[in-house]
Amino acid sequence: MSDTRAHIVILGAGIVGSACADVFVSDGLRVTLIDRSFPGSGATAEGMGHIVAMDGSPEELALSSYSRELWHSLSGSLSSSCEYRRFGTIWIAANDRHMSAVAAKHRVYDAIGIESHILDPAQLYRQEPNLRPGLAGGLLVPDDVVVYPPAVARELVDRAVARGAAAIFGVDVVRVDGPTVYLADRQEITGDVIINALGIGAPRISPHVPVRPRRGHLVITERVPAFVHHQLVELGYLDSAHGTSPVSVAFNVQPRATGQLLIGSSREFDVENSTVDWEILSRMVRLAVDYLPNARSLDAIRAWTGFRPASADGLPYIGPDPYNENVWLATGHEGLGITTALGTAHLLLDQLRGRSTAIPAEPYWPARILEESRGER
Amino acid sequence: MSNDTRYEVVVVGAGPGGIAAACCAAESGKSVAVIDENAVAGGQFWRGGLSQYGTRQASQWLKRSQAVSIDWLENARVVALRSPDTLAVCRTDSEDVRTVRFGRLILATGARELFLPFPGWTIPGVTGVGALQALTKSGLDIHGKRVVIAGSGPLLPVVALNLKQYGADVLLVAEQAPEDRVGRFAASVGEQYSTDTWVERVSSNGDGELAVDIRQSGDSIRVQCELLACAYGLVPNSELASLIGCRVRPDATIEVDAQQSTSSAGVYAVGEVTGVGGANAAIMEGQVAGYAASGNTEALEPVLAQRDRVREITERTYAAYALREEIFRLAEDDTIICRCEDVALGSLLSFAAGRTAKLQTRCGMGPCQGRICGPITTRLFGWSSGSVRLPGSPVSLGQLAALGDR
């Protein structure tokens, strides 16, 4: 983008839109950020806030590890309300089969310079004494992070606004026509580029974009400081995250800065309502107390559901919308929106500026899916 | 997971309203269960059980409840609906869980005290009014203790008299309402009862002594005491009703029709959850719901009119205790609003909506899930209390896991 003061209109102030606003403004672009509610109030507020190097595919690992680095760099300037903690992740191996997966995972991380340590059972229990006996070991990834996402989104927005970004909150976007965004209060805002960062709402503005809501359940407990010290995830998690079965549940427990435990996780396609499903909730909790027997007596104080924006192939859509020359997409991040938000923002910025990107950008271009579906029509 | 017995009528809450509802349903020939959190039926009004109370009302309902067959599920808490006709129930004294199926459901879940913040309201030695009474009844030694009772409502003089019987030295009963409205209550307590009077702040000097700053008919006075009990009336316990999907008004009362039926088919509500009215109103409403849920139209007819008369009287009584504006302006920037998460007034002032404030400050996200601060922020800022999330009350992970295990 030759015009250094080009005007970017960002739709959606979830973690992705908020990160874009902060990153774009820092580079001198003019930004207007629009949200029907307030920053971080959608899927951003419903999820776990785990910033994790995720190796479901080479492209997923490239983006998540790049973005994780960006979070590490940003961490010094985040206020305490963001609850940034470098707790690290332990991928837990229940059996020998899992242990061979641990070794493979370790090699994958090693190859791109991500620190990880294979834990034998004794080392695992030293790290996490509340885990049930009989586990085979695990993989410790020390530089994974936990944050409180709604506060992070708000802080990114506050920073952007302090540097001159315009923010319009509490007003919904009705439609986009060419370079113009039409709002419910009859405002019209014209930009050089429009970023659709509406998460599961992205198809409202870009109907051709395949984003499916993938529902998840979470439960949070009373405060039990130091009950676990890392985000604990079973190795079977990747099967759950990347499989396509209609309902899947995995052991995934996170220590919060408050001392609470946040317990996940479940994945369901094609469920629209937000009512907690007892079967899924209790399956999830059973897994948690199976791995952490002492958690049985902890009080659960709140359970809820949320909706991840799932793309057609498991990778986010980051890049130009082949159907609308004025629109760029930043959606479809599924469960990795917090992790990959900063990476997404920088990938977009570098491409908008015509600069080379830190990691190859093509794998995330929406064209990979949209050209295909266009051809089928 | 133990049995899931089905009852034609299930009552949640064993206070006066719940007991009356259960008796009337059982007398109408229905199979009835009553689920209550406490070890003994009685609720707040008959705490400790009806047999302890010598009143004609208590003995009448004790007799009626003993003459019919009712299953009393005590030390049990309803967590949520397990399915449209099944309650998920947890024991409060063990890890056991069970389900209970119902044909008709009657909610008699009562009310809790309304606290409004003033500087010092969270320091040790400051309690609720009903809370201090309950503590005393369950063994707190209050003999010779200097006590100030403050806030608003007919409970104040009742508790004052009660604490005096336990030997407390009640220095002052501070009622914020003006004398012309509530004057007749004064006689029962005596000279300590003071209208147009409210607590402005309290501080502790460290050795168990409280200094209470009080506004009394325009003057400021300071009273030294050991205990301050303060509450501004009651807030309906309508969380379970919300979880079930019953329509609940912004003031947290459950909407009911003339037969105490809620907006959810087959679900009734009686007593304080439908609007604060005291035990007499709750008993009348319980009878209406008990007969209505049983289809006993013959018995229902006469109690409808009685219920309306009692309601009218109590509504007039409670209207006298409307809270004055000054009460809502006592908190200062560093006064705690959310006790669970230590959120002070000042950090809430920049938010326009309750949900934003909750997400950003955790106000209402703690173990009590906004039961104390929700009614406060509704009154101070006009924020809606927001959706109630499962579980309706804290439940252990072990119980949560077991409840889905079927």
C-alpha cells in the first residue's frame, strides 16, 4: 500500500480485530474499528486464552509459533489486568503409544526452534503432583502462555485509540458495498481497505466465506491456587481439535492467574443454541477428574458455552477476499484466535504494505478455499 | 447416580410457602416431594423446624404436614434441570447426587438479604440482619454484646427483640424510612428504634470495637459497638427459575399469574420469589399453588380471595420501606462492591453495561456468582443482572461429573 496514511476499516473488535487495530495504527495507518457490542465480548470472552504453539499442520505451527513470539515481545507492555502468565503447556501422555507421539512432537518443535522437554513419569509428577498415577509422561513446552482475553482485547483497543484510531462500538454493520460500510445507525464509512474480522459473523458481510460455528463448553472452579502449574492437555487433544467427528471431548485444564481452574474442552459442529449440554459437560468434567482425582471435591462455580469460528480446512482465512476487491478477511481462526491474533495482524499489515511477510502468507489466503468453491459453481 | 423417582408434585424450598404448597398437594392426593438445602424443614422463618415454634400457625402446619405423606429430601440442592421434567439434585452434606422427576414443579426458593454498600460494610463485625439472627439461633453467643441493627424493613424490630431475648445489648435500631410511614413498629422495640436513621460508614479500631457513623434526623452521631447488622430488605432467589426458563422481572421477582403459575408450563412459584411479602403471604400463595398444581379446583377457589387480601396488606406494608436516595450514594471510590473478586466502586464507574464491567473487572464472577453484588449494581447503576449460568449454586466437580452419568 503506497499511501502511508491509507484508511483501514476493521469490522469486529474481537481479539483479531483489536490486534489488527493496534498493529495497523502503530505502523501509521488510519484505522476505524467497528463492533456491535464492545471489545472482546464475543468468542474472545468465551474461550480459554491459551497462547500455544500448535502443531496440527506445518502451516498451523508456523502461524502459531510466529504469533506466540509476537505475544512474548508484547508482554512487557501489557497491564496486570491482562493476566499474562508464561505457565507453559504440558502435553500429557497416558500410555506408551502417546509417549512415542511425545517424541515425535518434540522433534517437530525442535526443528523450528521451539523449546520443549520430554518428561518421564517422575519428572511429570514433580511438575504436577495432582495428576493421577500411572501416566507415561509428557512434553513440557515452557513458553506457552495464558492470558485473560477480554482484558487483552480492550487493552489493544485502548492503545490503538490512544494513538488515533477511531472506534465505533455498540453499532452493528448492516452491509458493505464496494469500499463503503453501512452501519445500523445510518453512518456510512468509506475506507481504502475493509477487514472482515467478524469471527462466526463473517459470512453476514462476506456470504461466500465458509465459517461454521463450532460449539465448546467450559467450566470454571473456585480459587485453588497452585493446584496445577501448567496448562495440561492430553495428547489426544489434537485428534479432538482436528477431527471432524460431530462431538469430541478432550482433557484440557488451565490454571488462571486468579487461582481458578478453567476446564475444557469440547467441540461440536452444527449446534446453534448456547444451552449447556449435560452429557457433554459431564463427559468433559469426568475426563478432568479422571486425570486430576483431587479436583473431584473442588466447586464448579460456572459453566458456559461458546462458538469458535471454524474454517473449511482448519486454517484461518487471512488475506484478500477474491469476491470483493475492497475486503480482506481475518476470520476462521477456530480455537486459536487468541494465539494467532497478533500473527494475523502482522501478516495482513505486511501484505497491505507490499512488504515481505515473516512467514509465507499464501497458505492462509482465502483464495485456497474460495477459488475452489467458485470453480464448483 | 441413584434413583430418579417421579413425583406428581415437587416443591423446591421448605419455608412457609413450600410447606403449605406441599401439604395442599398431598391433601389433594398427589405424590409429593420437598427438596430443601437445610437439615430441617422450616426455611428462614421457621429456621430449625416448626416444632420449635409455639405459634398457632406453626403448630397448624406441623400437624397438617405430619397427617399426609410427603417425601422430605433434606440437605439437598437443586442445581439445574437435567431434562425438561427432571431436576439435577446434589446433597449438601455428601458427594451424592440424584435426579428427581416431576409432573408439576413449585418453586418456593425464598429470598436473601439486600446489602447496599457504605464505607466499611465488608469489615469483620458487620453482618446481615437475618444473618446475625441465624448465627445466633445456631449458637453464636451474643450475650452482653453491644449491637447496632440498621437498614430497613419489618425484620429489623423482629430481630432486635429476638437478639434482646438472647441477651444482646441492642443500642440502636436504625430504620431509614420516615416515621410517618413505619411509626407503629417503633412501639414493639422501644426507645432504641429510630426512624429517618441510617448508617453512613463504619470503621474498626482493631480490638473488636466498631465505630458506626450514623445520620439521624439530619444529625451525625457516632455509636461504638461490637456488632453491626445491616440489610435493606430482601432480594428474591430466582436463579433456579431463570435457569429453568421462567420469566423473571428486572427486580428479580418471578412473573406469576393468579394461580401462581409461571411463564413455564407446569412450573409454579410462591412466596418471596414472587415479590417480598412475608410468611403470611407465602403461606397463602403456597396453598394456591399446591391446589392449582393438583387440579383441586374446589379447594382452590376459596384460598384465591384470601391470598389476594393478604397480598394487598403486605404490599402496603412493604411499600412503606421504599429506600431513600441517600442510601445509594454512600459508597466511595474505594468501597468494595463485589466481595468475591474485591472490585471497588471506582473501577466500575467507567462502564456503561453490566456485562462489560463483569468481563473487564470480574465483578460478579466469583463464587457467589453476583448474588450479592448483582442486586447492588442493579440499584446503583441500573445494570441488568444478566443471564444466570449453570450450576444454579456451586457444586463439586465430582457431583457435576456424576450428574451426567446415566
